[in-house]
Amino acid sequence: MINTAELSLQELLSKEVLETNGLGGYCSLSLAGANTRKYHGILVASFNPPVGRKVLVSKVEERVKVDEEVFDLSVNQYPGIFHPIGHQYLQSFERKPIAQWNYGGTDWQLEKKMVMVQGSNTTILSYQNSGKKSITIELHPLFTDTPFHDNSKENNFDFYYESLKSGIKVHAYQDSNPIFFSWSKGEFVEHRSWYKNTYLYQEAYRGIDPIEDYYRIGYLKTELKPGQSIHIHFSTEEKMAKKKGNTLLKKTIENKKIKKIRGVKDEYYYDLLQSGQQFLVHRASTNSSSIIAGYHWFNDWGRDTMIAMRGLTIATGEKEVSKSILNTFLKYLDEGMLPNNFPDNSEQEIEYNTIDASLWLFVAVYDYYLKFNDHKFVTEHIDKLEQIIQKHIEGTRYNIKLTEEGFIYGGEDGYQLTWMDARVDGYVVTPRVGCPVEITALWYNALKIHQFLSDAIKHDSPIKTASLIKKVEKNFKKYYLNEEGYLNDVVNPNSPPDTSFRCNQLYAISLPFTLLNNTQSKKIVKLVTEKLFTDYGIRSLEVDDSSFRDIYEGDQWSRDTAYHQGTVWGFVMGEYIEAFLKVNNYKDSAKKKVKNMLEPLQEHFYKEDCIHGVSEIFDGLEPKTGRGCINQAWSVSALIKIYTDHELYKY
């Protein structure tokens, strides 16, 4: 529980709440109750799961009347002013298993809960009079109908509605998707107006238009005696409008509880597992599962999914979900490549500009096989793994091809292919054209994994990987291991290497099969600890590099040119810890050190930025405040995988 009475308004605004529905939709706002991003909303619905997202209900303004005294619980920021300032009545906030705010005054108490129904674009809000005196409550929903990347602005939408039993059916404009607003008790009073010029300070920080407008049709009013509740819900589905809010709330809460594991008492671990569930989504185009890369604005990406599923579904033993996710992306395998991402708009073409997603597939399948011993799945798909290898040997998109040295080369002007993929106004910030170190490590692992799986299922492969493996093993240290004892970031066999000291070299140790001996690996881990390690993740570039950027802020150009130039990444902490444990032979003493290393991220998880979430990135020089997405799949996954694989919950 967070004692909100001890926090300033700015601290309450900086902390955010997220609830998701397994379709890509979500509800999200600041702890203060104000919207600070254009992505915030009580109902952000996905119309083509997990994409096609729109903000339909921006927020709900809440007012409590006790006798003749009025208490506005809401908070809104406008240019130069806050109004109302309802945070003064907020006493505490808790997040188990759903979001709950506790408000109160001298002689009244109110408990508010918020949750989304799984598999439905439906948000439930519950208000209970937890005090000893009767109160009157007014609830003022603010509507919009805006693609979630856009700002909501005053327009000519008429927001007409028709009355239903205990609810209304709202259309922003003719033939728009309806919004069903239902309630358990109370009187709806029509009172139309625009709420104009809401200021979104998080968008201002990102150099984006920070002004939005919302529309009020009217408000709901009812009396609550001590112990009584009112339940309201917003949905895109008519059938949900007919369901009782209290029954729906209880069922949804029950469904969100994480099943306890025998012998595991670590509550943080369970909370991580629950946070991880937020990223699992249904993809309508394949009728199968996928993973949202991060909230609020990412969709499902190939690279992110292959990395994140290792912790979110494989390590945790979710066989059917894992298999469904793999099948989702295998359906789109093309020219030996997995999609980089699925676009928000179904009319846009799928992008394949990734050199590593298809190589990460091998690692995910390897983890899957070790966890579930599923010979049948591997047998059914071994040919697709071989397609990937063959296409990389022959050459595929973006000049991706096998070099004489046995490495994978890739890159063309104007394209970003590795995970360091920032591009703004056509400028690729970290092009890394050539043979990036993590790509060579992934290629080696792909070959070794193919060999391992072929032996496991007794498959006589037409691709003889032994000679390919030997060539990588022969040349890796010659081209990558430099005189300083660390690995070059990018190698071009016919020109000088890029010797930038980056986190990518960790993959040569952390992946299942390494090309280095323990002495070499220890030296690299030691250097990474000295130059890149922080309490919240691993820097993408050392501080002493002339290209290092200490802060991630400003407009898109400023942010994207800093994105991989020193910014701290939470998910790479997982690779660092795996490498650290490996070079220390997975001793108990090393695991205890790891548990201590992760304490700042645990504090961040519970108290900062997204409550019960892990931010995508942090500033490079002084990391603490989360930047980028408020809850990132591979950031959470990295912690789950480390905790699960090495049973850190025992320490």
C-alpha cells in the first residue's frame, strides 16, 4: 500500500496505473486521477486485437457531497493551474490484485476500484461508502472517440445517446462504434459541455502537443449509505451492458489472482507474474496468442516477443500459450525472416526490417523444448528453422548474408535492423551495418540449437551445420575480442571494427552457447560492471564515449538520438545477471548478490512510475526516473526469468 498523504501532487502525477484486457486495450491514469498523457483513458479499446486502439472514455470526474459540503476528488491540470485538487482527499492506494484508491475527509470515507474485464473492451469502476455517514456521489464521464496516438480535440461530434435499462448507448457521431455506459443505481442527468485545454505534462516532456479536450454528456448521481456501493462500467459490447457490475467485478478480480506455487512465499515474485500477464494478448488475424511489447503505445514486435516470451510464458510453464505465440509468428515467416512488427493499421504492410528476430526464434524454441520436451512441435517446425538458416546462407532482405568468416552481415542505408533501431526523419541513429556482435552470437546459437534439436528428434537435416559452427568458432575471437579484453560491437571483415563499448557483448556470454572461455567471460563481465552497470539496468553505451547522451527527453529527434546512446535498459539487466551467474558457476553466494542487485528495481516496481510495472528505459547518467513506456514486456520478463530459472525467491 502507498501512503499517498505523504506524497506531493507532482509525485502523485508521476506515478501511473495500468490495467489491461488481453486484447491490447487498457485503462490507465495517474495516481492523482489526472490524465498526464494522451494515451491515458478509462476505456482504451482495441478494435482489431491487439491493435486498432481508440480512447473512448478519457476519465471520470468524481464529486462527493456530505450534508451541504462538496468534495471534488478529481485532479486536472490546465495551463498554469490545477483544478480541482482532489488529491488532498486521497489517503492511500493499493494494487492487489487490482487498482484501489481510498479517499476520505473528517467524517466520510470512499473506496474506489478499477479493473478491466479479460477478453473484453470493458472497464469497471466501483465506489463504496466505507465510512459511517451517508454521502451523495456524482460521476461525470468524459467521452471522446480518438485514435490513441492522437490528441482529443473539440470537434463537431454530437455524442448522441439512447436510453437503456440502467444505462445509455452513446455514439460520438453517426455510425461510430457505440459505447455502452451502465450503472447499478442512480439517476443520469444530461448536462452537456466540453472540458477544454487539459494539460498533459508527460507529453510536454516528450515534445508533443500537450493539450486535449473531452466531452461530458451528463452525470450520474446517487446516494450511498454506509457500506453501499455503486458499480459503473463502460464497454464496446452490448452484452456486457446487461451484466451486473458487482458480479462482473468479483469474477474479474478472481480471474486476476495468481495461483500460488507450492513452497514459494515471495510476494514480489507473484506480483511480477501478475504484471507479466498484462502483456499476453489475443491476435485476431491469426486467432492465436501474442505479446504486446509495452504499454501504452507499442504493438506486438517479433524481436520483443521472442525475447519476452522466455520469461513471460516459457519459464513460467505456460505451454499452450507459448506454442500459440510461436505459431503466430511462424505463420508470417517470409524469406527466412520473422516480422519486425505488426502495424497499428491493418491496411499497412507488415515490416520485416529486423536481423535478429528470426535468430531469437531459435533461442525461444530451445527454451520451449527444454521446458516442455515437446518433440512433436519441434518435428513439425524443424523445416522452418532450416528455412531460416538456408536463407541466411543464401542471402535475404536488407543485404543480410553469410560472410566468408562465418558471420552474419546485414545492413543497407536508411534501415535499422538490430534492437538498437532508432530512426527519425530518415536518419538511422545506430546503423550498425556489418556483423554486430550479438547477431554473431545469435547466429552461433541458432546453429548449435538446430544441431541439438535435430539430434533430439533424430532428424537427418539437409543442412550440415557442423562446418558452419566450426568457422564461427575459428574466427570469433580473432575479429571480436580486442586487446582491451572486451568485444568489438560491430565487425566489418574488410575494414576496422566499431570498438564502441556497448552492452551487446553480454549476449556472447548470456546466451545458451558461448564462444568464450570463463577467463575471457569474467573479464568482460568485470568491465561491463565498471562501465555500464546501474541499479536500474545496463547502459547501452559507456559514459566516456563521445556519443554518450546523459538524458532522454525532448522532441522525437532529441529522444530518438539518445535512445541507444547511453540510455539504461532494464531488460539487459537480465542478460547481465545471466552472464554474472554463469561466470560465477551459479553459486549460492552469487545468487544472493544478484538478489541484492535487484532491490532498486523492486523498489521501482512498487513505488515509482507504473505501479507494479517496470519502465522501458532510464536516463543514462543518473537513472532513477523511468522513461519510455511505463511497463515494458521484456523488462518484466527479464526479472521473471531470472527469478524463475535461478529460484531467487528462495533467497
